[in-house]
Amino acid sequence: MEGLLPMPERLHASLYALISITFWGISFVSTKALLDVMSPFTVLVMRFGIGSLFLCLLIPVLRGSLSIRLTYVPHLFILGTLGVFVHQILQATALLTINASSAGWIITLSPLFTLLLSMLFLAERMTLPKAIGILSAILGVLLIVSAGSGRSLNFSWDAGYFLMILSTLNWAVYSLLLKNLEIPLPPLTITFYTSLFGFLLSLPLLWKARGWEQLAALDGAHWAHLFFLGVFVSAVAYLYWAKAHEHMEASQVSMFMYLEPLATVVAAMLLLKEQILLATICGGLLTISGVLLANRRPH
């Protein structure tokens, strides 16, 4: 049973998940910094191009294999489309209009969407604690959006917040599929092909955005952000996330996303000099508390 994993196995899976969400938390800051000089499409193409190349070189070093059966190509294509192409376009576009710290808090809604999908498709029952938790999480997000927009709770929605929330729903679907498709391949191979498919799907966008002109204007700091996004966020984090799903349920792994805002907020303060509002922190804590309550198990 998943709840009775040996401690070293559970510890390793937890460590993989923790490293992944730390890199992803910081990724909002690096992406936000790059969007000052690059389009979201160029950032997307370059980071997953770098990530795919890194993984391709890593596989033979770790004595892995690139060979796969054609049966699993559709599965990997779906994962690459949702987990890479769609997910990253939504987040990068959202960061054009919202700050990195707000994005980091909103991403914690993903476990809530995982729960809602389980209720819709796996017949999980609604209970009073779940209903209260869902309402609390929604109020928390409204408080975050209100703080970020500088308005009272009677505000008009910024498209960036809507896209960010949509990306959390998309990620919940990706995480469930990653676990339930049960592709019999090593996590390194799965991560390479999902990254490669995401890169190939986004490649035409480089031409549309005339990305080569933007690349010529990058300085050393921008290239450092791009290298971090390509290697550590798009390759290592996705690989470790897949390895965590080998040994834990999707709902258990998703709980680590509660820690992601901490990495985002600290990085945003240090690197982007973002001002972290008290209302944003309160909204984030309210959201996390609500999601924890909604996902609480009776035992």
C-alpha cells in the first residue's frame, strides 16, 4: 500500500518532490525576469530546447535508453502537450501581467483541482470539511488577486490570474495522467520524450515571435536565467517529479506544492525586489489551509 512505503523509499520520493517544487517556485522569478526582454513563446522554446538537449546527453551517461515502443508514443505526446506546451504557455503568458509571488501562491490550488477531478471521475464523496476547504481556498485566491490588483474585493479579473488558475487545473490533469497511464519506461526516458514533444510543438512559435532577434539582445544574467530554466526547471525538476510519482500517489505528491510559494516569495524578494503584501500572504495561507482541509483524510 502507498501509505505503508518503507521509510527510505518514501524519504527519497519526498526529496525528489521537494527539489522539484523548489526549482519550480524559483522558475516564476526567472521567467518574469526574461519576459522583460523576450516573448513568452521564445522563453518556452528555448527552455525546453535546452532541457531536451540536456536530457538527451544525460541518458547515455546514466546508461539509459532512448528506445520506446510505438504503443507509448501517444501517451508521451499527451503528457508533453499538457505538462509542457499548454502548461508553460499559460504560466508564461500569465506572468506578463501578474507578479511572481502571486503566481507562486495560486499554484497551490493544484491539489484542490486534483481532489475535484477525483470527485468527478473517481466517485470520491463530497463532505462538509471538503466543502469548507474548497470555499476557503477560493476566498484565499480572491484575496491574493485583490492584493495583486491593488483593488478591494470588488474588482474586475485580470486575465493573468485566470490563466494562472487554468494552469493549475491543467497541472492536476497532467499529474493524474502521469500516474494513471502507467507507462512502463524509466522516469528519465519519460521526461525526455515529454520535454521533446513539448519543444517540437512550441518550435513554430519561435518563428512567429522572431525569437532569434530577442536572443541576440540577451546579456549574461538573462542567459543564466535561461540556463536555469532549461536544465534545472525543465529537465531536472520534471525528472524528479516523475520519480516521485513512481512511489507515491498523485494526491500525496501534489501536497508538496504547498511549499512552492515559499521558494517563489523568497526569490522574488531577492532577485526582483518585489514587495510582498500582507494581504497576499494572508490569502496564500488561507488558500493552503483550505486545500489541506479539503484533502484531509479521516484517518
